[in-house]
Amino acid sequence: MKSPVVVVAITLTAAILVAASLLIIVGTRKGAGTSTLNAPTLQLRVKHAQMV
């Protein structure tokens, strides 16, 4: 039987790989014009336009 440290290391590595894969898949499925980096800016513009 493997030591607990090895089992934890393998489990963490697998979890990180799965999470990274999901982030890459979700990131590539968005449309060409959408970006998560611009989301806060767009929200600020909408709020500002409603206040005027």
C-alpha cells in the first residue's frame, strides 16, 4: 500500500488537472466577442447609464 503522502499528492494532481481542463473547455466555448475580463467594465457602464 502506498503512503498517505503519495496518495494525497496523486489526488491533488488529478484534481488540479481536471479543474484546469474544465476552465480551458469553458473558456474556449464562449463566443468570439465575449470576454470575462470585460464583464465588470460592462456592468459599470450599465449602472452609469441608468443613473444619468
